[in-house]
Amino acid sequence: MNRIEELLQFLKDSPNDPFLKYALTMEYRKMGDTDKTREGFLDLITQHEDYVGTYYHFAKFLEGQKETEQALRIYEKGMDVAQRMRNRHAYGELQSAYKQALGEDEDDWDD
């Protein structure tokens, strides 16, 4: 059984587990299945809004698809969620990636 089949089987038992959904989405991303990757990320941010790890990887995926404006919105939403969840580490990573996507130079950062 391959990794995707295994995750799908686990999801049958726990259909609302955000970690399993995230892992499946990342497997689709590794395989290059952009439709299923996008679908998985969209499900995560709508059904599991507080699953902070989603935002960074979804925005990076969107950047790879040349959808920079949408990626910036996802970074912003992720920063809001990270702040609300008091996850400073995730907030810092999202902020850094957001600034890079904007094309800002690290020397100009005023964290």
C-alpha cells in the first residue's frame, strides 16, 4: 500500500483529522497533483482554520503556481491565526515568507 492509499484508509476512520488531511495534501503536492493539492489546502483552511501549519505551505504552493497575490492573502490570514493562537514561531515564519514574497530585503525588516 502506498502512502496516499494508507492516508486515505486512515481518513476513513478519522475523516475530520486535520493532520491526516494535511499529510495527504502534502503527499499530493510531492506527486505534483496541483488540483488535489489545492483542494486539500482549501479544505484545511475552511474546515480547520486553526491548523496553523497549513498557511505557510499553502502560500508557498500558490507562489509556485505564480499566484503571488493569493499567496500574500494566505500569509496574512495565517499570521492572523498564528497571532490568535499565540503561536509566535509560526507567526515569525509566516511574516518572513510574506516579506520575501513582497520582495523586501531582510536588511529593511523592523521586526
